[in-house]
Amino acid sequence: MKIHALQTGLVKVRPMQPYGAPTIFHRFGQLLFSKKWTEWLPIYCWLVEHKDGPILIDTGETNKINEPGYLPNSFLYRRAVQNKLTEKDELDVQLNKIGFRPKDIQRIVLTHLHGDHVGGLYLFPHAKTQVSRKEYEFASSEKGPGMGYFNYNWPSWFAPELLEFHERAERVFRQSFVLTADQDIIAVPTPGHSIGHVSIIIHSAKVVISGDAVFNNATLQDE
């Protein structure tokens, strides 16, 4: 079992995103008046070399964000997020560094559908893609774009398999979805950052790939 962290650029956000804010007024205050940003944070996705074939968890960000119209040009969005990305950060380039090509990836599991986790989807029209039903239904609704789901950028062929969690306990989680026949890789619901966010448990590696469920050790301990 090998797990590769693939970095697809950097992002900088307001402190309220990783650390929270006590009220909605504090959140808007940061957006409108604060000069504080987090440090530059890596945008990761993960390649798991499993015996049944490589599994890609999320697809990272894409250099298309530098094209006019790809991201919202609203005042509030520009106050909330900054990105740093070039063509050299694209996922196909990162895969090539570890000896893989997009066509080698037959399966993708998405922790959630925010833009910086699905930007590289366009590289994988041939792959089976899985995401939670709750996440997909909300993200593809009319409310989606206003909540960070830029569904107008999804590939026209995007039709993922929708995960329905079973009443199967997995450690502290009451529900889960078994992703591999050997029951080594398990998806569990971890809503909060997004309505249908999931995390991926890899038992043999003693690893949890948690998407954006937590940003650092401090917030993990607070949970």
C-alpha cells in the first residue's frame, strides 16, 4: 500500500475558514474589513495504490481558475479566497511525477464538491467517480454556486455514482460505506465543511483522508 500526496497549487483564505468565527457578524467583518489571511495552504489530492488498482481521492484544483469567468468575480469571493497555481501544478503533471497517467486512474472518490477538490475532473472522463448523494444533490441545485459549488464548471459527462451510507458502524461513526472488497478502505460521513462531506479511512495504512473536515491539529483536537 502506497499513498501519494499530490499538490495542485496553493490557497489562502480568511482565518474564519480554518478556525471559525463566533457569529455571522464576525464572518462578514473579516470579509469586509480584515487584512488577515492564513498562510499559503497546499491543495492536496491523494493517490492510493490499492491491489485492485489505483484510487484517486479528490482531483485538486486546476489552472483554469486563471481563465476569465471560471471563478466568480464577485467582491465577496475575491475577499474570501486567493489562489496560486500554474500549468505545472495541474494534476496530470503531478501524476506523471510518480509514474502515472490520467488514463491509469479508473476510480475516483470525492470527499466533497467544492471547486478545489474537483478541478481536475476533466482529465478523467473514463473513470468511475463516487460522491455522497447528499453532497451531489445540494451541489447540483440552484443553491450550489452560491455555496462554493461551481457546478457550471463540471464536465458535461459528469454523472457520479451516488453513495448511500449504510447503518454499519465504523469506529466512532454510526454509518459507513465500504469502498473496497477487502474492506480496507471505508468512506464515512463527516458533514460540516460541506453538507455531504465524507472522509476516507484506510485501515492498513492507519490513515484518515479527511478532505476539509479539519484544517490543522488544533481544530482536530477541538472536535
